[in-house]
Amino acid sequence: MLEDQSVEEIIHNINQRQISIKEVMEYYLDRIEKFNPDLNAIVLLKDRGDLIKEAIYKDNSTQSEKTLDGIPIAIKDLSDVVGIKTTYGYPGTKDYFPKKNSLFVERLIKSGAIIIGKTNTAELAYGSQTTNRLFGSTYNPYNISKTAGGSSGGAAAAVSSGMLPLADGSDMMGSVRNPAAYCNLYGFRPTPGLIPEKRVEPSNIECPLLSTLGGIAKTPDDLGLFLDAVAGRDSRDPFSFDLNAKFSET
């Protein structure tokens, strides 16, 4: 039903009432049920019934059209989502429940996206393979005997297999670009600060920022929609900045 549609087309069809958000949600949850046991890309997933209820609520709400309205997204298990654990793939934080959403997660929710769970990561995001002691390894959709890369391998495998329409990632030395390439996707590592985040940085601000949030998608246009939803200055991130353009319009 949706396998050949871009994110922009899905959103257009939702806004035109040609498809319901409930149907979109059911489609991706069915894909997760089918493919995730072999790929191990999504490691924390909200209750199916609760997600269907959230989708129905959005269908019945009268609200203005939003950038990612009704699009289900799972967040890399390094960033915080209220109501879902943030484990970093590390046994020492396996029971950590955050009290606030990460800054870009706030923006995704405001853009209309539905957060459905977490994608697998290399333990503490260190490494070019996606494996950790809590959830194990993520495998490549093209050959499950091969790696999906890392450290955002869960995100890449989920998008490549059609379990998610797009996903976030984080990148210091290739952690978005590497798995995107392994899984035949587009991965973008923006200039640090384009996507705001709460940081613990050295007091010497001349030290370069190495890590940044980024995105993974099947097409540049889909990636542009994600970036438009999350990019821009936030007063809580002193390194963040605005961009006087939209990725979806370039």
C-alpha cells in the first residue's frame, strides 16, 4: 500500500483524507512485526494498541497541516523520549526513564510525528557496528548475515526494510553516513548546531564540536522534510543556529 510512496506523498494523502493515520500506523507496525525479528533494528516499541489509539485521535482531531503529520518515527536509543527508556545499549542505564524529551524530539512531536519506539545503537554509540550487550546486533536487510553498520544501524535497517519511513541518527565519525551507505540509503551529517541538542561540552568553546544529530531516509526529498522539522536555533543550545532556507525547497 505505502511501499512506493514518499513521505511527502503519504502526508499529502493523509491531508486529503485518502488514507487515515490509523492505516499508516497499522502498515508500519505490520512491517515491524514481520521483519524486525530477523533484523533487530527496533529494540523498544510502544504498545500497539496505544499507538493505534494515538493515530485514531490524530485522525479525529481538527488541526492545521504539519510537516510530518501522522508519520511514525522511532528514535535512536541515545536520545530521550518521555515514556520510553533511554538505555544507550548499556547495561548500566537499562532502566533509565527520562523526564524530558530531547530538543529535536520535541520538534518532531510538534511537527505531527508519532514516536513509536527506539532504534538500536552501538553500545554508548561507540563503534561502526550496531551491537550492544542489552539488545545484541542489528543486521542488514539485504543480507541478514551482514552488518547494517553503525552506530545508527538500527535506524538505517529500519528505514531500508520499510519498517520506518525515515529516522534520526547521530554522527561523530560516520555513524549516520556509514549505516546509510551499508543499507542503500541517504544519510546526512549536518554542521553541528543545525539540529539543536542539550550538550555537555568542554568549557573551552574553541574546541570543535565533533558529534551532531542527523537523518536517514530513502530519498533526498524525504530527508529534507525531516531536516526542516528539526533544524534551527534553540536558546537551550548555545551552538545552534538558524538556516535561512528550507531543505525541502532546495
